[in-house]
Amino acid sequence: MNKNSHEAAQTVREPVLNPVDRISEMIFGLLMALSFIGAISVASKEAEIREMFVAALGCNLAWGLVDAVMYLVRTVADRGRGLSLAHAVRRAKDPATGHQLLDQALSKTAANLLEEREVEAIRQRILAMPDLPTRPKLTAQDLLAALAVFLMVVAATFPVVLPFALLDDVVMAKNISRGVALVTLFIAGLGLGHYAGYGSWRAGLLMAGLGCVLVVAINLLGG
């Protein structure tokens, strides 16, 4: 690998989250918001409703913060794993050992698809790389990506709690909030099903059905 190729590879950046991760974060946040909607139903006075709204919004912000931090943790862990593998391959006493290390790191599907000469080509690229850092580091781009994760999670869940800030009627606000959550779950299911090739409508209905089951469970538990 020449210098220009290596520099080009350095500038290529994976998406902040892959489609499954993005949709999963939305779904987790929505399901969490639905659980708070059940708790809001016990409030009767306007002041109590506002307090529950603030509490639900605070939990959504906390959820986004946790996801952002975990994104950074995962980034460091993945980057560290890659560096450890590269150093191990470069220290391997012979090509066969390097091949074994690479085979173990590859997924079962990828390992079955690659021939030995292709694994050797990967090993040669690793050997040709310039000096590697000993430890993974976070960059300013990583911090911006974590901020994007935070904003994405909050944006997905905020509309669910917004009706409680706009309406004084608890029952109406609760029904609108649940409706927004179920519609968003359906849309998230469509995207997930399309990505997985499972069937968009089927996955959308499945996610909306999961939300309905959660609503029923909350009601049975007194929410």
C-alpha cells in the first residue's frame, strides 16, 4: 500500500451508526418513552403533569447521553481490537500464524468466502502499513459523532413526550403520545425490515404490535 492509498484510507469514515444501530436506538428510546407515558397517567393536577413531562424529558436526555458515551466506548474498543490484531499479525513468526489470527478475527461468513491468497493479501497490507499507534485514541470527529448520536436519540423520543407540554387534558395527551410512538415504531420497523430483507410492512407491523403489547402491559400494571 503506497502513502497516498494509506492517507485515502485514513479519510474514509464509517457512518456514525449503521442502519440497524440507528433504528435500534430509535426503537429502544421509543419503548422507554412509552413506559414513561404509563407513569404519567397517575398524575392528575397540571403541576404534576408538568413535573412528569420534565422527568420524562430528562430521562430521554439521559438515554441520549448514555448512548453517546457508549458510542465512544465502542469506538475505542473496536479501534483497540483492530490495532491489537494488526500488531499481532506483524509480530507473527510465520505467515501461517498470521493467517490464523486473521481467520479468527473474521466473521464465519467472511472467513468462508476468502481464499488463502486473499488472506495473505490482507496480511501483506498490514505488514506494509506505516508504524501503528500502541493505543487507540479518540479524535474530534469521534466527539462530533457522539454528539450526533445524542441528538438523534433525543430527536426520536422528544415528540412522544411533547403532547404533555402542550395539552392540559391528560387522557388526550397520553393517547396522542402513544399514537405518535406507535406510528414512529411502525416507520422504524419499515426501515429495519427493508434493510434486513425481511419484508418492510411485516417488520413495521411487528414493531407497532410490540408497542401495543407494551401499552397493554403498562395498563395491566396500573399505568
